[in-house]
Amino acid sequence: MSLQKILPGKLGFGTAPLGNMFRAIPDEDALATVEAAWDQGIRYYDTAPFYGAGLAEQRLGKVLSTKPRDSYVLSTKVGRVILDEPETDVPEFGEKGGLFEHGNPNKMLHEWTAEATERSIEGSLKRMGVDRFDIVWVHDIAQDFHGDVWIQKFEEARTGAFRVLSRLRDEGVIKAWGLGVNRTEPIEMTLALDEPKPDGFLLAGRYTLLDHEHALQRLLPMAQEQNVDMVVGGPYSSGVLAGGAHFEYQQAPPAVIERVGKLKALAEKHGISIKAAALQFSLAHPVAAAVVPGATRPSRIAEDIAALNETVPAAFWHDLRAASLVSPAAPLPNGA
């Protein structure tokens, strides 16, 4: 089913920060942020077992399990099974380093087999205290986590998770499935398959003001041709576009900081917020169904809603293009 028909609006809530990404967040702050998102009308929530070894799902579930289940759309991910035993080794997350070192201490299995997929979903339902998910993403079957063996992980998912999720969709247990990744290649490979066919994908960090040219070369034309929708994750490029210090989940390098400075100067010239430019750019592509920024403070929710609704003059987009700060192939809002 088309994600455009499933998702309740253009702005969702991403929960990676609720898994104590980069730093420990008090429970009360995490829960207050989810409540703020709910109170201000956000009705699409995305999570994953990987976010703090189940911590983000637990925190999100404490709030959402008290709400009418038919009143919101919920997605989680498969590929990590959380075990009821402590992790004794230092977790290895490829390029992502100690991303969730402040999360739950539980050990995780990294598996995309059919059996692991079903166990993953069962665990997520239990942690969240809900009876179903609307969308399930196959998580992180890409080079950034697995290096040269990522193709093996993709094949494991193709013969395991893909088939399980296709069956669950056909049976009406879930409404849609796809990939949730930080790289374009596994999505391109999936779209090239005869079967099974995904309904959409969550692409994190690859369709932002800072990084979008690669996605525009092959992936997005393929998706548009096949009527497959995209949820944009990480629209602020791990935070550097919203005043943070991280890009690609690590300290932003000087070249990125310089580019962000140019973008901010242009935004200031036109009297707009950089958040407005970031969110509205990511949503301007025809396949973009929603954007899911993360947050750890209630005030950030109001900022995101305001950014989505802010009026950005066409002159800003024209200047952005003229300054070569955006790809010539990127669609801009209002046909700019």
C-alpha cells in the first residue's frame, strides 16, 4: 500500500534520540517529549529495537500504549533481536561507533532471517505494549554497518525478512514494509528485484540539504517510476543543520561546518530558519511522504512544526540554486 495513503501527515517523530543516542536522557525528558509530540498533533511515530537496545521502544510505548491504537501510525524495524541477558563485549556498530553506549545493557543479535524477524516483531510489541505495527522496516542492511559483507546481510534479509514481511502485509497483519537504511544501494537492489516488492523506504541522512546528490542519481528516479514512497529520516543530518555538532553520527568535519555556515547565512539573509529550509527541502521531492526528525526536548516539537509551516520565499530557493548549494536535479518547493 502507498505510504502516502497510510501516513497521517508530512511530519512524524523519530525516536533514535530516545534510545540515549550520544548521551543519556532522563526518562522524564524523553516521556515529556513524546507527550508534547502527541499534544501538538503528531500522529506518526518511528522507532527500532536498535535504538538503545529497546530503550526507545520502551519509552515510546509508555506514552502510545495509553492512546487509542487506531488514532496513530506506528513503524518499527527488524534486524536486531534484544536478549534478556547483558552485553559483555563492546558492541560493534561499524562506522557508527558507540552510538548507543548509554542505552540498555542488553545483548543484541544482529539477524535478518525469517525466524529472527518474527522474534524481533514479537519483542517490539511486548516492549511497547501495543497489538500491532502499521509499517515495518528492514534495518541497516548496508555497508555502513557491515563493511564488505553487507551483501551477505542483504541476501539474508532477502530470503528471510523480506518474505516474512511480504506475507504479513498480504495477510493484513501490517499495512506496509520496506527498508530503513542510511545508504541508497540496498534500496536500489531491492527495487530491482522481481519479488518481493517493498511499499516504501526510510532513508536516513541521504536526502538532506547537505547530502542528496547521490540519492538523486538512481534511487529516487527508480522509486518514482515504481510508485514507491520515501520517509526521510535524519533531515538535520544528525543535528548539524539544527545547531548540533554531529554529522553522520560523528563530529562534523570542517568542510561540513563550512557548508552549514553558508546555508545558515543564506537563510538569515532571507529571514528564515535553517530548520524550515531543511524540512521543506526534504519534502519537496515527489516520492517524499513524510519526514521524521528526532527530538529530546518538548520545545523541539514546536520548532519542527513551525519550521514545516514557515513561509520560505521563492527567492531563497533561487539563491540556494545559484550558489550551487543544492543539486541542479533536486526539486525545490513550489517549483522554485
